[in-house]
Amino acid sequence: MTTLYNDISEEKFGASFKDTILFGGISPDDVPLPEDPDGTNLAKLAAMYSDGVIIGDSAVSSDLVGYCKGLDVPTLDFNAESMENGTYAREYDEFYQQL
């Protein structure tokens, strides 16, 4: 499960970043990051390997939300009302139960 908020860094990671996540039988083909990875690309990678994605903030980029919705994984949209009245926990739990 991946939950996305509006705290994704656009800063480019170091050139050796991709090499640091290749361990335990993970191959470069398993990690489709561009040569200059950033937080958005890492979030996309996490979503790609998740059982589901929760959009936890209204300010998550539309590009990232669109990418997640295009994956073959369930996606729970951000719901401002449930955040304001505190029912988001029940909404999240119901989403988890579907998975």
C-alpha cells in the first residue's frame, strides 16, 4: 500500500541512487527509473509495486494521480470532507479491506 501526500521532493537524486536499490535479486529491469530520478519517479515506482494507492492530499500533482489511476491497482481518491470530519480512517479501512 502506498499513500501519497504533497511532500514529494522534486530534487534530483544522486547519480548512484539507482545502484543503491539494486540488492537482494532486484535487477535494473525491476527498477524502471530514469537516469535522473527524483521524488515523483520514486513515488511512481512505489505505486507500481503496491497493492493499492491512497491519494492522501488534494495537492498531489495531477500527473502523479493520473499515473496511479492508469496502473492496474485500486486507487482511493482524496476526500476533503472525510479529512475534515475525521471519517477518513473508516474510509481508509474500508479500502484496505477490499485489497
